[in-house]
Amino acid sequence: MHIRIGLFLLAVLMTAAHFFRAGNWLLVALCLAAPLLFFYKKRWSLLLLQLGAYCASATWLATTLSLVQMRQQSGQPWTAAVLILGAVMLLTLLAGLLLNSRCLRDAYPWSPER
């Protein structure tokens, strides 16, 4: 369970660094605050974290496509950028998928609010 959470934290830090470089302070703060949901042991918090990981993966894909297009137009090499950003995207996607593992689902049960 700790490895899955650690992988998610790594993905969050890389995503926060991406938004930091872009100057989007609101998304940096949101990325850095998201792991605090691990302390709230409800299934909806786990699902929200998964959704965040999937959205971050989509962001990495959009960034990759944009960077490739820009580099192709300027005649610069783009293969290394695709490999690096593709690996980051896959890591982020894997982090989201691993949050759906049995050990985490057992630790974050569905329970009605009363």
C-alpha cells in the first residue's frame, strides 16, 4: 500500500512542478494539497485522487502533443521529449490505476455518512 501511495506522490510532485513552470499557482497548490485526502479514509476521497491522476495524465498527453507540434514546426528534434513525457504520463496513469487495488479499497471503505 505504501508503494502505491509513494508512486502517487511522485506523480503529484511532477505534475506540480509542471504547473509551477507554467506559473499556474492555483494548480500547484491543488496538486500539493491533494495527497492530504489520503488521511480521510473514505472511498470517495480515493476516487477523487484517482480522477486527479487521470486528469494529470491527460494534461501530460496534451503537453506532449503540443511540444511535439512546436518542435516539428521549428525543425527541432522531438523524440526524446516524447519518450520522457510519455514515461511521465504512463507513470501518472499507473499511479491512478494502482489506487484501485484491493488493499487500498479495503482501507478506504464505502460507509454512509450519518
